[in-house]
Amino acid sequence: MKFVKIDPPGQFCTYEALRDAVKVRGGSTFLDVGCGAGTISKLLCDEGCTGVGVDFSSEAIEIAKKTLASEIAQGRYKLHHGDVHDLPADFTKVDFAISYMVMEHVEDDIGFIRTIAQFVKPGGNIILGVPGRRDRWSIEDETVGHLRRYDRADLDAVLRKAGLNDVDVWSVAVPTANLLFNLGAWLVKNSDEVKKIGQSQREQTESSGIRDIPWKTTFPSWVKLILNRWSLWPLFVIQRRFYNTGLGVTMMGLGRV
């Protein structure tokens, strides 16, 4: 049976929450820090935005080039291979910066936000997605190089300490990701991902956004009939009722520069 890349239900919910966040905060130009395979960037470009993606994984950059080939050809998107901390201060100025499942890999999370902020126009926004809830630490965190998970209050405090204003923190993909959390951990435990536990944190981080795990990140192609934006729409409606709770195993932080 051939397996192909399909996002799991919780991921679809997270992407919808990102669309909600961009609608609330506004902006048409973006910087995607730790863009990985380019999925988030592709979503934002499909919403009419133009942007730049940065990642220090050469493998991820090559995948992102294919994901966003048409946008790159049209001049609506650019890719940069490197670490955001090494970029010159005049690299770009955008309406908002997005960094999804990256900050938990960084030792100095406050410094990470401050670094990103220099590439955002005054009054623009930073949107961060991170793994939520300390009590949900699992084997998956150990295979992908996570240094921490964030409770809602943790993420709020980090955003404010970094100097952001108009801060808000959402719990996203509730209850979908919560219900599937243990199954996801089991699938990781019973996959080749467990071999990564012995790798360096850098190696784990570089491959964290491009994993192929059967029935978690890859599925038979027919599953697209079930897992798509339209069939999962009721889950998006439900998750909005939980944005202002602390229940999310994924948290999304929003702050204005």
C-alpha cells in the first residue's frame, strides 16, 4: 500500500487557527522562520500573501523549493538557507512573522523572539506555534529535539518578556489533538523515529518538520477523502470555543512588535 503525505486532523485545525490569527492581526507580507517543507508558507501564499522562508536544514529547503515552486517562479516567495540569528538586520521587513514548532527547540526563547522582531515592521505581529502543556511531555518530544512544552501562562510570559504588546495566547486543535495525542505518541514509539533519540539535538531539529510516520504524517491516498479542509470544517468551528483556555496540546502565541 502506497502512503503519501497528508496532514493529520489536529494539523488541519492548527492551520485553520493560523488563518484566524492572520485575519485578526492583518498583514500581507510574511517571514516564515523555520519553514521546514514549506507547508505553512504555501498556506499563506494561497491566502494571497507574499513571503520569505528561512530554514537551516538543507533537506527541508530542497523540499520547500518543490512545495512552493510556482510561487517562487512568480516572485511571490523566496527561500533562504540559514539560521535566523545569522541574518543581517536589513534582511527583510514584513507585516508579520510566523514560526511554527520551532521555538521549543531554541535554548533562549526570549532572544529568539527578539531576533525575529527586528524583521517585522513597527506595529506588525509575530505568530508562534509551540507544543502546549508541560504535563503532555512524551516520547515524541524526545525524538524531535524539544527542550520544553509551554503552558498558556508560560507562553504569555515569554512573549511579554521579549517586549511584545497586545499579547494573546490561544489553545488550538482542542479537543481533536487532545483525543489523538496518545495514539500519536504510540505511532511514534512504534516507528523508526525512536532511533533519533540518540541523535544530537541539532540533528533531531533538522528532521523534525519532514518526518514520514505511517498513519500520523503519511496515509494511503484515499484518506484525502476524509482528511481535508472541507470534511473537517466542524472541528474548526468547535476549536474556536477553546481558544481562550489552557487545554491545547498546541499553543499559538500572538504579539505586536
